[in-house]
Amino acid sequence: MVAPNKKVYFQEYWLDIIAILPLLRVFRSIRALQLLRLLRILRLPGFFNRYASSFLYILQRGIKEYLIVVGLLLRTIMFGSVAILVFESSSNPDFTSLEERFWFSVYSLFAVEPIPASPSSLGGKIVAVFVMFMNVTIFAMLTGKVSAFMVDKIRREDDIVDWGSFSNHTIICGWNRKAEIIVREFKAAG
């Protein structure tokens, strides 16, 4: 009922509509139709085919930035592992093996929580805070890169809005508190 273009909606989601028919009381005896939802898996090749060119474009356009992010990840993990070895090897029995130091760096980087144990020395605590700060930094870089790609794609292809499906519409730029009054006056004017 909400779809702006019913024809496009039914062409795109006909399989889903048939699959939900058994939920209605009239069609309860046809529960086998729910298995049709599994046929949605057949859409995957089309999905990958449609977006494969975007993936190549993403890699070609931003390979330097992605390499910087991956390099920062690896360097942060290596730095955290070695620094914890230097600061915590004598005072903290929880950081005896290389594996424990590595996982400390990985968990601190991705979970922003020093796991398996918190460092006890001042140097170890500073390293843990640095690794957690790098999480925020790397996440912000990655988010910025993805946002820049999306904005660039919208500008290039203008595919966010299907302008052909609109007719007899008014576009209001600069929406604010007074816009509702403007819309009411516009409608009242005929």
C-alpha cells in the first residue's frame, strides 16, 4: 500500500508475496509456499553482478586510503603487543605469552576493552589507552572513506531518487519550522 510504484513493487517482490500467503487464514493449508522464500537465494548472483562494478571502483579509487587503514591496524596491534611486553612482562603474570599480548592488543583495538586483563603498570595503561584511541581513529577514517564514496556515487549517478516516478510534486528546499505554514498556505492557494 505504501509503495510509490505498485507495478515495480510487484515485479520485484512477487516471490515474497506468494511466500507470505500461508500466513493468512485462507491459505493456511498451503504451507509449502513458505519454502518459496528459499528461492530468494537465486537473487544473489544478480546482486553480486549488479554491485561488482562498484566494488572494483571502490578498490581502484581508494586503494591508498584502505592500505593506510590496514597499515594502521597492523602497526597498532604490533605496537600494542610489543609495548605490553616491555611494560607488563615483569609486573603482570597475565601477559606471559606472545599470544596473550597479541589478543590483548586485538581486543583493546576492536572491543575498546582491555581483555584478557587490565595492565597494572602506568606504561601498560598508557599503551591500552593509546590502542583504544587508535580504534576510534581508525573507525573514523573508515567511516569517512565509506561516506565519501557514497556521496561521490550519488553525485555521479544520481541514483538515490527515481525522478521518473514523480509527477505533480513540489520540492521544498531549506526545511525549517516555518515550512509547515508555507505548505498549508501553498495548499490553501490551490
